[in-house]
Amino acid sequence: MTAGGQGAGGGAVTASGGFPLTAAWSGLVRRKAIWAVLGVWLVQALGFGVVLNQVLYRSMASGDDASAETVAAMRESLLPGNFQEFAAGSMPFYGAAMALALGVLAVGGEYRAGTVRLLYTQGPGRRPVLGAQLVALAGMTGLMTLATYAVDYAGLAVAAAAQDWPIAAPPLGGTLISLGSSWLVTLAYGLLGAALAVLTRGTTLALAGGLAWALGLETVLIALGGQVGWLNGPAHGLLGGATSNLAVANGAYPWWPNTLDQSVGVGAGWAAAGVLAAWAVACAAVALIAIKRRDI
């Protein structure tokens, strides 16, 4: 017989030292806030991504401000056969922010619910328990990415059918590369949220600080990087800069040449992936170190 208790979301935490990954995943999927974030994000992906871009295309096509080449590039980006490029472009800003919130809630929810002491004092120890939570979070960000791509393709296919545009299957190789790139983006931001939740021991400050950094300060620094020469290099090392570079390397924003640095290519794409991977590893390490050293 083993003594045990109930962790957050109903996951069992056993005093004999077993905290299987299935328990971490179970605790994650039973948390309603997680599904609320995913639901809001998918509505945003469909609304701000598919619907808003269709409206923008119609406005550009019926007006005189955009060139014929820009209008044609915009239409091409909205075809279902190119959806992997379109979906990659949805990750900067909105998708990244939602992934950060997902990470904060996945780990910080234990503090908010008051179950963190039980979770980390019974079982195999703080680091193995948190490690299992981070792996479960990686799975949830993967699910978020897959759902985003499915919603984007379905939305583009419906819009294309309504306008008698061609509907084709996207290239398998390009789709897998785009999907993996977008998962890396959501993973890095999710782990940043998890690290902030551990450092602040909650959700409110972690969310406020993380969103202020990701949507505020980083955006300003990246914008300044295009104007101030010495800031350009460091801007590419930021999460937002790497996310945007990776999206462009996957074909996003071909119709809006002033959005980002269009000189990025395959090499820059790999460099951006390396920056995101480094951020992901660093955030996971910070969380694992902090959870061992800090009081709970």
C-alpha cells in the first residue's frame, strides 16, 4: 500500500515516489482554464487570421492603393495549398502570447489553487514533478499547434470554395517543417510562462510580466532594431525577433514586404530555430533550478 494524495486536476501524487507523466497530463487536461485559452486562441486564429485577411484582400483588390503584384501575392497566400505559410504567420504576437498564457496556467495554476505544497512535498520530489509538468506542457503546445493548423486549413478551404478558388493539398514536406517550426515557437513561449509562474509563485504577476515583455517591450525593441543599427543584432536574439524570422523563413508575409526583414532565408531560419531552442532550454532550466531553491 502506498500513501498518496490528489494533485491538481485529480492527478495522483504518491508518497512512494511515483509521479508518472500520465498524472501530469491528466492534471493538465482537467484544468478548464487550459481549454479556455485554447478555445480563445482558435477563435482568434479563425477571426484575425482567416476572416480578417479575407476582408483585407477584398479591400486591397477593390482599391487603388495596392499594386497588382501585391494583390496577387495576397491571394496566393490565402489559397489552401499554401496554408502552411499562412499558419506560420499566425504564431508571432497572438499565438506566442497565448502559448505564454498556457505555460503560466499549466504550472502557476497549482499555486493559485493552493495545491502546490501537496504536489511538491509528496512523491518523488520537486524537480521530477515539475519536469513531468513541463513535458506535459510540451505535449499541450503541440496539440495547440496541430489544432491551429487544422482550423487554418479548414477556414481557408471554406473561403476558397465560396470564391471558386482552387483547393489543393499543401506540400507534405513544407507542412511538416512549418508545423515543427510553429511548435517550437509555442514550446519556447510556453516554457517562458512556466518559468515565470515558478519565479513569481502564481499566475497574475507571471501573466502580466510575460505579456508586457512579449507584446510590449520586445515589440518596441524589435521596431527600434530596424532603425538603430546596434540594436538590430540583439533584436534577432529575442523571442519575438526569432519567431518573426522563423515565420518569414517558412514563407509567411510574402505580400507585405515592409513587415519584417525579408532578407532572411533558410540559414536565418535555422538560426532563428536555434535561438528559440536556446530560450526553451534556458526557461526549463530556470524553472527546475528555482523550484528546488525557493520556498513553496
